[in-house]
Amino acid sequence: MVTQYSLQDDGDSTTSLHILLAEDNPVNQKLAIRLLEKRGHRVAIASNGREALSALEKRSYDLVLMDVQMPEMDGLEATMLLREKEKVSGERQLVVAMTALVMKGDRERCMAAGMDGYLSKPIRPQELDEVLDSYLARGREGFSVAEPNDSLEASVSAQELLERIDGDRVLLSELVVLFRGDYPGQIRTAREAVAKGDAATLERVGHALKGATGNLAAPIASRIADELESMGRTGDLALAGTRVTALEEELIRVVEVLEGLGMEVSQ
């Protein structure tokens, strides 16, 4: 059941937003509702991702605040399913993740699932205001949420990848297993090639990883691998060791995101 809350039903329509809050914890619900109501916004509540999708089938909202960890269907899965439906409708619902997760790669995983922004929990009023003000200042079409000093490109373009594999998440899980088992050996070979000054081997490894990461819609990793291929081709290995390290770190993030995308297959 989606529950409606409103503090200022007749408030200024230019500053009052209709927000869907997808959150299962009653305490977190209460806090978020109060913060949003005090700012003059109307709030609808969904207790899990499945309820959120059901609510979005009936109408669109100015903004969805989507908790990542919820029972029955989490926020990542709900957002990915929403984005797939939007490929048919041509519309795009704004979704901002809310999560207490702090593990490396969590923000990238949210972005890869198709979310438009990210709020850490517990919610801080200042960060919430930045999200809401960004919407009000730029309007629906131009909305974006940027974290301070954050210009990171997503490690994986989830929509592009899902289109490439025709939405087959079983195939995605199989690809993740193959890639996770293959890339560490490729990285070791690249390090050995740099240590030995073996440009030809570095070129070969760079080419292989560029192709694999390109197919997995991992743009940052693909670009670094392309740099290594070029270094191997020209024989200029002065910066190759540093770039191999950067590639290894990025591939760890890529695998984390890919595993998140295919998580529901094993559930």
C-alpha cells in the first residue's frame, strides 16, 4: 500500500514537489517524511521496490527517493526494472538513491543501476536540500545531483550493457564469472611485461582487455586498456606501470558493479 502524506497541499506549486519515498524502516520513514514536509513537499510512501514500481505505474513523481536495501525487491533491482520499462515509454523518472552502504564501489553501483543521484544515510538536511534545490533550480529536464568534488564517470554503463545482452541476466552472471576469472591473470602478465620491457606482450594484453571491457560497457577501464595497448605499440613504457595499477583498481570496481547488476539471478 502506498501511503500519502502532505503538509502543504495548497502550497506554491513551483516549490512544492510530489515525492515518492521508497523506504522500509518506519523510523527512517518518519524522519524523511518530517524533513520533506517541513520543506513544503507532498510525500507518498512505498515500503519496498515492488511497491515503488506499482506506484510508478499509476503516475510519475517529481522525484523518487529510493532506499537501496529493502525486502522483497531492493532499490537497485527496482530502478533497473524501471529503466527497462522506460525504454518502451520513452519517459524518464528521476530517482535518487538513499543508502547507508559505505563499501567501495557502492555509489558506482547505484549509478550503474540507472539512478540519477545519491544520498547517504542517515539523511543530512543539507545534502537533502542540495538535491531538492537542484531539482527546483534546473527543472525536470536538467536535473542532476553531483557530490562535492565528484566528477566520476560510471564504471559500467548499465543500460548499454543490458541492451547489448538483450536483458539476459543469466548471461550477465556467466560473463562476470568468466571475466572475474580471467582479468587477474591478464594484469599479472601486463606487470611482467612492463618489468621486462616487453612492449609486444603489453600491447597484446591491452588489446585483449580493451575488447573485453568494451563489451562489458566499462568505459573507464576500456580507455586505460587502450592507453596500455598504445604504449605497447609505440614501445614507450615509462608510465605503463602506473597505468596497469590504475587499470587493476578500475577492474575491481567494474566487477563489483557487474556483480551488483546480476545479483538477483542468484537470489
